[in-house]
Amino acid sequence: MNFTDFNFKKEINQTLESINFQKPTEVQEKLIPIVLSGRDLVGESKTGSGKTHTFLLPIFQNLDVTLNEVQAVITAPSRELATQIYKAAQEFVKINPSIRVSNFVGGTDKARQIKKLENGQPHIVIGTPGRIHDLIKSGALIVYTANTFVVDEADMTLDMGFLSDVDNIASAFGKKVQMLVFSATIPQKLQPFLKKYLHNPVMQTIANKTVISDTIENWLISTKGASHNQLLLQISQAINPYMAMIFANTKGRVDDIHHFLVSNGLKVAKIHGDIPPRERKRIMNSIKNLDYQYVVATDIAARGIDIEGVSHIINDEIPKDLTFFVHRVGRSGRNGLTGTAITLYSPSDDSAIREIEKMGVTFQPKAVKNGEIVDSYDRDRREKREKKRDEISLATRGALAKGKKKVKPGYKRAIKWQIEEENKKKRRAERNKNARKQREGRKQSF
């Protein structure tokens, strides 16, 4: 299927051609017709599957530029994600400058935004829930005219405590607004909101063929009690990445890693919630200009920031919420490119590692040795060795233990004979078992 099969307006097809979009993703192919039909929708699919254009394309298709009113509102849980959607929308404005799109996010000049709204309403509103709600509450932003409301990354919106703002925004619309909810997962706590505002919605899940792109290798490195900072430095020097993102669980840990790596001569940027919006914007521009080789960040960056060309992901810690492991690793290996995800772990992380493996992730055991990343032992080797030992009887195990010591001539030969005798007994027992089955089978046939 091609985008031209949707019969979009001429200027939409021109935009798609200019950004080199030819074939829709699976999400776009399945969900765009539903959105165009006017039905409410709950779309569940992984991050990076093409959800943004799944809702943007129908919005622009139905837009009436002759009306001086808000026709669509899109919320996103982070400034960076809202800005990414805004930039994607701006591509359509290049072809048709009469379309007005506004981006309202926290940390920007609200008084200036209110003043601008006095001169006219935008056709499409994009922003963070808190700022959009503030502008509606002030009376400056008038949204009851909108016919489409999009809640993007709904599970992240819930996790970050913005659902009450989204609820207040939703209550400001007229009865005919189309509700589109997109999310990587649909948690149970989101259900009351969905039941309150969505009318007979289409519930569509796009199953992940693979939880993580098959172009990404997942390496597992045991810390063995070593300093995480030193290990991160050794890994960084060994891989010499084009662009690496290092993820930590807390802002304090991000600050610590950043300070340590910078003091060791690496070009490192840091991103977390305590960095002022203007500074975050400056950092993002510098990252895109490749002024940094490393970006150390909290999980807000795993889903709120799209950085091109990330070759490596390094997990300083396994995230508390294991779904974020997928979001972190998904920053690499995009658009068919290869990537490598490196996860540091200690024995206390074993249960979390097993849960991630159940999600379909296959880890390769690695170690840092002499400045290089080398193959290492499987972390389960001791358990596998124990299972193998259990197959040998206690008597033979005792004999094997004695055999390691200095013994009389012929003793080791006796041990070998004993093991062979045990194997013969096992084979004989197996033959007898099979013979019994055959006899029982013949009796039943009579």
C-alpha cells in the first residue's frame, strides 16, 4: 500500500513526497482509515511505529483553513515530544502557509501566548496538558470548536501525573469531538478516562512482531562489584560510538555520570527534568549538531526525545518499570540501522533480566578486557553445571571428588568403570520402559 491510496488532498501528498514518505507503516495502514471514518479510537502500539502521522494526516485532511477557530487539539506528556509533533506538523504548513499551528508547552512565556491568542485562534493546537489547560482556563484559548482531540503517549501522561489536566481539557470540548488515544500500553488506571469520554471506540492493538528491532544487539555486562563510573568509562573508550545514550534511573545519578565522564575528557550532554526548558532546548540543538558524543538521561528522554543516529544505548541500571527497557533500547536501531544496547547488571538484577528475556529479548554475555568488549560466560553457567552434576549419582560424585586427589594406581580407572556402569543402567531402564509401552499397546489392540 502507498500513501496515495488514501486519496489525501494534493498538498498533503506533496508534503509526504517532500519528506520522502512513500509507504505507510503497519500502524498507519490499519488506523488511518478508522480515524478518517470519524470513529473514536484507542490505538496501542510500540514507540516509533509511526503513530504521529497516523493522527496528523487525517487532521490535515479534514482541516478547513477558512475557519478562524481551533479544529484539533493534541496533547503530549513532555515538552520535547510536543515539539517533535509540532515540527512534524510544520512540514505541512510549508506547503500551505495559511494553516496555523501553535505549540504551547510549559516553561515558555504564557503571557506572550495569551497576547498572541487575542489576535486569532490557531487551527491546530499542540502542547503539554498543563499549559493547554492553563490557556483554556484563562479564556484565551477556545477549544469547544475542535472536532478532534488527540491524547498521545497516554500511559506516559498517566505516569507523569497529567491525566487530570487532560480530563479538564476533554471536558471543554463539544459533544461531537472525535477522541483519539494513542499509547504504547493501556494501563488499567486509564480505563475510567476512556469510559468517560470515548463513545463506542475502536480498540486496536498493533502487535509487536519483535519487542525490540532485530537490528539491535543486546549485550549484558556483569559489574562484578566494580565501580559503575569506571565501567562506563571503560565501555565508552572501547566502543567509541557515533552517538551513545546512557540511561540512569534518577536525576542525581545522571548528574554523577555526567560529571565523571566530562572530567575524563568525554563530550557528554545531560537531560533530565530539573534542567530549565531554555537550557534543554539549547542542549538538544547541540546534540543534533553532533557537538556531543554521549547523552546521559533519565527515562523521560527514552520516550520524549528523538535523536537521529544513536548507535549505542548503555543502561547504567535496569529501569524499575521494565517497559522502559524497551523504550530505552528503541532509541537505537531506528529506520533499519544497526544498534547495540549494553546493560550493566549485578546478581540482584537476575529476576529483572529473566523478565526482560520473557519479553523476547536475547542477551549476549560480554565483558570489558584490555580495553575491548569480549565474549563472556553465560550468567547461568553455574546453574547449568549443577543440573549436569545432578544427573550423576551421589556415590559417583563422591568417587569423582576422590579422583581429583592423589590416589592408588587403578583407582581412576575404577571411577571411569563406575560411571560407565551407571550409564548402562540408565540405558537398560530406558529400554525396559519402551518395551513395557509396546506390550501395553499390543494388549489394547486385542
